[in-house]
Amino acid sequence: MVIKDLIAKEILEQNSYAAPVYTKNIRVRLDANENPFSLQEPLKKKLLEQISKVNFNRYPEAGSPGLREGFAGYFGVDRDMVMPGNGSDELIQLLCLAFKGKINGVLVPDPAFVMYKIIAVNTGNKVMEVPLDDNFDLDTDAMLGKIGINYPAIVFLSYPNSPTGNLFSREKIEAIIKKTPGVVVVDEAYAAFSGDTLVPLLKKYDNLIILKTLSKLGMASMRLGFLIGNKDIITQLDKVRLPYNINSLSQVAANFFLDYSTEFANQVNEVVKRREELYLALKEINGINPYPSRANFIYFSCFFDSDRIYQNLTAEGIFVKNLNKPPRMANCMRVTVGNLEENASFIKALKSVISELGA
Ligand SMILES: *Cc1c(COP(=O)(O)O)cnc(C)c1O
């Protein structure tokens, strides 16, 4: 058997997705856009009590009807418009599987969340990329042009965008929703930090789908994402979904999140405050150019070699994301907004690394 004769060329050609491998000296983890606050002890105890009631010998509730109901209330939509997933990554995969074949592939802006492209390719979809304009907003003319010629089945957009942190303009998104023959997936992984959402547009457009996740809100370990969209789409996606995609522990954690949603919302507010401080601190450093952010991370370009900055920060146990990719993202990095101490350690280390490089 020759493995490479059996595996699709697109998969063979790919590098594996580089999920971070942390070195032993890790002190500050600002590379994955997680919530910096871990669950407080009294709350953790309550969650563990609820988990102790799980029947470990039984399958989880199939299709998670309880979560559909609870999160429909949380998002302010009808019960049959919500579908939970094993992280929103799973929902992206389901969309790519279900919408494959009839028309023509997946359209994404560039730069965008890298998983759209990886998942689309792995599920056998063609991928089309359209660069963002100079303000990191959508280039509507170019996107509508591609849509008119290629008829993509899915357009993926993040609101706010990752890794740039900005919100695309609504008019541009609506123009794309109106023009596309397929579905437009608006990924709101970071919307809580922006104070904005396109959920109300679901009433207006039946080809709009919105993704949410608890991963950036304090529950990354539990892998919980939600798709919100018209019920006819969800009926079809439910056929593609694996029967028990949300395990019993994650179901308990999701309900717990709803019960304590105010505590989680308070943490979001605190992160937003820290974001503004971190932005100002970065702006004060010579040779660092941060972009305003509506998410829980900040995108910045460096006058210096960001590979060196990354290596030196890592050596100090401080992890950020190095996005260095010429021409557009040459020497660009992304830092997650952490708590007070984490942000201070990061800024201190960054200053000292830069003064070494500049010297
Ligand atoms: C983190 C992230 C996701 C993945 O979320 P999971 O629910 O953890 O799978 C999806 N979209 C964007 C834009 C993200 O940044």
C-alpha cells in the first residue's frame, strides 16, 4: 500500500495545523484568544457537583435538545434555529460537508480565520480567496465579482475579523448576502467583545448563518459552538452531524454557562477594559503599530523581525501568535488580551526584546 496514492493531493500538500505546543517554562499564554480568567473555586465546585450527577455509562442526550432550547433563549431566536456543535470548528466542517457539490466551493476573505480554508480543502471543496482592502474591510467589488462568476456555495466572514480584530461594515456584508446564491456564514466568535451582532439580520435573510462559540468566553476546554440559522438548513445539517456530538460533560458545562452567564459577561467587560489599556501600551512602543480592535486580541505590525521577537518572547515563557507572512502580514503578530499581570508581563518583555534587537 502506498499511502500517498490513497490520500487526496490537497491533503498531502498541506502542513498540519500548528496548534501551539507550549514549552515547560510557559508563564503567560496570550496566543489562543482564550478568556484569561479561570473559573472561580466556588463556581468550579458547583459545576463539579452537577458533573457528579452524569450517568457515565449512558450516551449523552442525542442532538442536545435541552441546549437548543436554552441557547435559543440566550441568543433571542426560535428554538429550531439553533444547532450545537463540538466547537464551532465542527459546525464549519458540517457546513463544508453539507453544502459540497451542487455549486462551486467556498469563498473567504484574506486574511481570515485559517480553519475555513483548511476545513474546506479537507472536505473536498474548492477555495477562493479575496484580499481585504487597505482598511481590512471587505473588498465588495472583488467579492461580488467572484460571486457572480464562480457561484460559491458558502462565504465565510468573521465579525469581528480574525486576525485583524476589526468589524466589517454592515452594508458590505448585506450586499454580499443579497448577491450570493449560497449561504453567508458570519462567524461571531468574538462578537461579545464588540458589543455588536448580526443576529437581528436573520429575520431579513434566509441564507444568513451565524456561528457562536463559548471558547473565547471562558469554556474553551468544553468545546461548545452554536450555529444559528433558518430551520430548513438545520434540518439538513442534522443529517450530517454525528449523533452524539456534544458529550454529557459539555452539555452540563453549557447549561452551567447559561446559569452563570452574568459572571461570564462581567469577564468580557473586564477584558474589553484591559484591551484598551493594552492597545495604548503597545502604541507607546517605538516600532510597534497596533490596530484598533473590537475583539479580545490585538493585531500589530513590528518594525523589527517578528520571528526574532517571537523567539525571544517564547524564551521568556510568553506566548503570542506570530503571523509573519510577506507581503501583507510581514512582521505582524497577534496578542490575546490577558489579565492585568499577563498584559504587564507581556509589555515589559516586549520592550526589553525590542531594545535588544534595536541595539
Ligand atoms: C476560535 C475561533 C473559532 C473556533 O472556535 P471553537 O468553538 O473553539 O471551535 C471559530 N472562529 C473563529 C473566528 C475563531 O477565532
